[in-house]
Amino acid sequence: MSNNELMDGELEKIEIALLLEGIYRRYGYDFRNYSYASIRRRIWHRIHLEGAANVSSLQERVMHDFEAFQRLLNDLVIPVTEMFRDPEMYLALRRDVLPALRMLPYIRIWHAGCSTGEEAYSMSILLHEEGLLEKSRIYATDINEAALKRANERTIPIDRMKLYTKNYQAAGGQHTFSDYYVSDHGIVMLKPFLSRNIVFARHNLVTDRSFNEFHVIMCRNVMIYFNNELREQVHQLFYDSLSPKGYLILGGKESLSFTPMADRYETLNDQHRIFRKAR
Ligand SMILES: C[S@@+](CC[C@H](N)C(=O)[O-])C[C@H]1O[C@@H](n2cnc3c(N)ncnc32)[C@H](O)[C@@H]1O
């Protein structure tokens, strides 16, 4: 690597740090401890789409133009999700977690980083089929307000129906998926009873605190975008927010290993990343 290339890499790091600092101070979104490689990729994606020359010129635009900021924000938050994503994990939930929840007089569940709500609605269906929905309260949170608005609307893009039906069946669905939605003029809407026990709210895992005590916390495919320091901070938040013997469920590529929390949980299902607070 030449001296110039080395300097370009260093310069880019400085520019990205300044951009993220600017976003934090101007708009309150804190991406400073997200994984650098992922953030860098997304920033460059936006630079190309905006026809900007480099990180600094994107920064100039984002600081002065709220709509440009929103476009970048949309790239940084990655709202990808689906209903019954990783269906076997829901089978494991039915088998390994719900029987213990059945004993409780009241069940509180937190979906942290719920995006457009598909994960929370999947949980709602699962609880309904297990006869537990009426005594459950699902808190589904995200930093992305546009995603939360979509979540509240209960609509499903029609081109997702085939996949969701297949996922529902593979997740051990006891009815037919079509029992849970109505379809009218090409618009598919989940039935209202599925959202009755869900509260969608804005919550930032980086800057906001715990807001309740939960029996289950599901945070899937969110912390993969964080660096180690931020991951540790958020794990502390989850630990503090879980009731004794509460369940923590992470995404398939996420782990508790090598975090200070590793020995505070027992692994209930390694494949599906289901952990139980041990102390
Ligand atoms: C890839 S989606 C995962 C959605 C869902 N959990 C799933 O696995 O299908 C990641 C979500 O995390 C949210 N997110 C990212 N940073 C966050 C933060 N600091 N606080 C809360 N949510 C955040 C994003 O807005 C996005 O909706």
C-alpha cells in the first residue's frame, strides 16, 4: 500500500467520524459506535446515489438538508425483516420457552429493533395459537419512525405473502396463514386482534434506558451492526431489563460469547440463540 493510499484511508476515517458526530449533534441519532465496515459501505452507497464527491461533501448536504439526512438515515438503519424469519426458531420458542411462560399471570415481551413489525406480529400469532395472547403485552420498539408507522398500519406487501405463508407453516403454524389477514383490492392487512396487545414505540438502544421488566427480550439482527463496545452496553441494558429467569433471544449470527454477560445466562438453545438469565 502506498503512502497516499494509507493517508486516504486515514482521511476517510476522519471524515466518517466527523459525519457521524455531526449527525449525532444535529439530529440526535448516534451511529458513532456502529460497526465501521458496515457504516462505511452504506455511506458510500449514499454518496454514489446523491452524486456527491466524497464523505465531506455528503456531510455538507446532510447537515443543511433534512431530506438528504433522511435518505442517509434510511440507508443506515437497514429495515430488512420478514414474518416468521428463521421459522425453526419459532418452533424452538413453542417447545422451549412458551411452556414456562404459561405459568405466569402476565407476560411482557420486548422486541427491540422491530422494524416494520413483522417479528412482533409473528409473536402475536404464536401467542394466540398457544392461548397466551390475552395475558401478554408486546412492546415493539425501533429508532426508525417510518418503520413504526408502517408497523401500525398492519399491511403486508402482497409480494411477501408466498414467503410468509411458507414460513408460517415451517414455524409450526396450527391453522392456515390466511386466517390472520384480509385481502382487499390487492392490499393485505393483518387482522386487528393481532395488534391489540402490541405497543409500537420509538426507543433508541444506544441512548435510551430500560423502560420495564420483561420475561422475554427478542433482539434479532440488530446488534450485528454494532461494534463490541456498543454491543456490551446494549447487553447490559437487556440484562437489567430482564426478569429473573427471563429469556433473551438473538439473531442466528449473534452471540453472547466474549461479552461480560456470557456467564450470566444459560444457553437454552445454541442453534437458535435462546438464552436464559441465570443470575
Ligand atoms: C435488520 S432489522 C431487524 C428487524 C427484526 N428484528 C428482524 O430480525 O427481522 C434492524 C432494525 O434495527 C433497528 N435499529 C438499528 N439501530 C437501532 C437502535 N440504536 N435502536 C433501536 N433500533 C435500532 C433498525 O431501525 C432496523 O429496523
